Amino acid sequence: MTGNISYEINKGVNRPIEFRGLKAQYIYYLAVGLAVLLIGFSAMYIAGVPVYLCVPVVLLAGSGLFIGVYRYSHRYGEFGLMKALAHRQVPHAILCRTRQDLRTLKK
């Protein structure tokens, strides 16, 4: 009764989410940016700005958003942007003006 049993192997395990070239968190950045553009368009429309002025503004901002997010995704990859932002927060040097700071480290 031991027949041929075949199991499917999921080869996508532990791989980052990817959608049309966007990797990992950049998908969320794009989604949040598009939501902000939608809210911005509706706010301009409600404020009385003419539609023929609202649409080009939103289209230009949207194309800038797409270009920027895709550029970051290709330049930094999955975790590179977070690493670059963390690297900016690391101090270049630690300054000790007196020896008292070093003496208190031992205690």
C-alpha cells in the first residue's frame, strides 16, 4: 500500500515579500504614500481648488513617490535603508573633556 506520495515544497519560505520589483517594507511605504495622496486630493477638492489643478499636482506627487520608492528599493534592498538610517545615528566620536568620566566607568 505504499504508493507514490508526492509532497509540494514551498520554495518561498523565508524570502521577503516582493511585488513588481518592490521588496519588503517599500510596499508599505508606497501604500502609505498613496493613501496620503488620496487624502491630499480630497482635502484640496473640499477646499475648493479646481479639479484641473488638483489632478496634475497629485499626478506629479504620485510619480515622484513611485520614482523615489523604487529608487530606494533598488539602491538599499530589503534591509539596507534601515541600516543606513541606523548608521546615521551612530556618533563619529565620543568626546571626554575630563578624566572624571573615565574614572566613573570602572565603578
